Amino acid sequence: MAGITEIIIQALWLMLPAYIANPAAVVFGGGAPVDFGKNWIDGKRILGDGKTFRGLIGGTACGVIIGIIQMLYSPSGFPGEFTLLAVFSLSFGALLGDMVKSFFKRRIGYERGEKLPFIDQLDFVAGAWIVTYLLEPEWFLENFTFWIIIVIIVLTPALHRITNIIGYYMKLKKEPW
Ligand code: CTP
Ligand code: MG
């Protein structure tokens, strides 16, 4: 088994497109919401004003750009010889997971921006993994091995927290979570 440091570096490398897509959505967000301001049958917003087309597209684009740079500069043999499809599915999947989370948050009566510990931090990881597994199953299973997955689940909430605190002080986020 590879050393823990190596596993951590591999995990961060593999997740980088998703890790970039998520905060990039905050930077690019604004404008028309994905649910077009419409309500669900329960009278509450389908997704809410926190999920916008600009965020979705800008976030996906940034994740894909990072992934392409990783494809070009990957040290040979280093994990995650990304495919373009994997890069896309990690980025887009991250934001899709975040939107699915918002859908369920609205259903249980949570307002936009109201915090849901752990779920807010791992929604995009789950989305990235599920979409990548569906679109690029062999690549996913080859790269996201058991220990890589464990490391990502453990490290992501801490990384997410740090990113959001930075975003909060940069006045990009309304709340530090
Ligand atoms: N954002 C966006 N489009 C997305 C995702 C995020 O525009 N697809 C922007 C919004 O400005 C959003 C901010 O990034 O307010 C923070 O994202 P997030 O924490 O996911 O949304 P919340 O506002 O907390 O909404 P929710 O309660 O639905 O999670
Ligand atoms: Mg939030």
C-alpha cells in the first residue's frame, strides 16, 4: 500500500476539478436561478436563488479548465490520467450534487443559505462521484480506490470550511459555511 502522504496527494489531485468547480460557482454565481424562480408543489422554491446558471456554467468551466491543465501537466504515471469526460463529470457532477442537495433542503423547509452540517460539505463530493461513476465507470473504479475515498471523505469537510471562511472574508459568501 502506498504511504499516507502519497494517498493524500493523489486524493487531492483527483478531486481538484470538483474542488475548483464548487467555489468557482460562488465567484461566478448570480443572475437567473436554475429553477427560474419557480416553486415546487409544496409552495416552496424548487432550488432557490442560490443555484444560478452562471454559477453552474462558470463553476463547471473552471473545473474543466483545471482538469485540462492537469491532463497536460500530469507527471507521467501519476494517478488520475484524467480523461476529458472524467474532468467534465467531476466538475459538473459536483455542482449537480450541490443542486440536488438544495432541492431536498427546500423540501424539508431549510431556507437558502441555512446550514446543514456535513451534507453541505459532502454534497458536491457525492455528486462528483455518482456522475463520474455513471459516465466513466472504469476510470472511476481504477482511480477512486478505497483509501482514496476515505481520505477524501475525511479531508473535504475541513477543506470546505477553510475555503468558505476565506470566501466569507473576501465577501463572496454571506456566511462562513
Ligand atoms: N452559486 C450559484 N450557482 C450554483 C451554486 C452556487 O450561483 N449552482 C452561488 C450562489 O450565489 C450561492 C453561493 O454560490 O448563494 C453559495 O453556494 P451554496 O452554499 O451552495 O448555496 P446557498 O446559498 O447556501 O444555498 P442552499 O441553501 O441552497 O445550499
Ligand atoms: Mg450554503
